[in-house]
Amino acid sequence: MKITQALLAEHVVFHNIFDYLERAMPGLRSLGEIRALASFLESMLGVHALMEDELLIEPLEACLCQLAQRENFHEEHEAIDKDLEAIQTTRSVAEAKRLLLNAVTSSRRHFDKEERIIFPLAEKLLSSNTLLLLGKRWEEERQLLVA
């Protein structure tokens, strides 16, 4: 499996998680519930971002710099992380909900940009063999994380 296929498959899973969070948001009543969901999402996104940065962004780094997108992608990751981290310290249920919804919305936009820019760029600039090798590394890293 190519790295682009693996990451796109993860995006599909995340979109289902985002859908769930958006549906569940009105019924959330306590900071504990919201914080637990935010911690879950932060953990999942953290592993995904680590794999994505290491296996896809790094090989495309020079090109992303030329397109003035490298810093933008890292800043988007940081903004999402900041919202999710802020949930753990806020004292307001309404603010925690707003931050979680903002993290979901920002993640959706970020994934869309990756799917429109990064994945096609990788398919164009990296050989099929490289994409398959990076996909194999993704699989190996995922197995280590599960073990």
C-alpha cells in the first residue's frame, strides 16, 4: 500500500470520528466528558501527525518550502493541538465545547488541504516504489504502536 493510500484511509476514520463528535456535542454536559473526548482526539491526531510528518512531509520538504506551505502545515497542527490542550484547563463547558468543535473544524480543513495538495504532490514527485516503501514503513510503525 502506498503511503498516500494509508494516510487517506486514516483520514476516512478521522472523518467518522469528527462526525461523531459533532453529533455528540449538544449532549455533552460535563467538562469531564469533553476533556475525555479531547484527550482521545489529541492522542489519535498526534500519532497520525507524527507518521505523516515523518513519512510524507519530510520527503516533500524542499518542495513545500518552495510553495510556501511547509510552515503553514506545521502551524495548523500546532493550532489544533493548542485548542485540544486548552480544553484541559478551561473551567467552562461552553468554552470546552467551542474549542473541541474548533479543533474538529480545523482538522477537517487541514485534511482537505492535504488531500488536495500534499497527496497529489507526493504522487507526482515521488516514485511509485518510494510511495510503496513509505507505506511499508507506515505499516511497520503502526504495528509497533499496537504492540
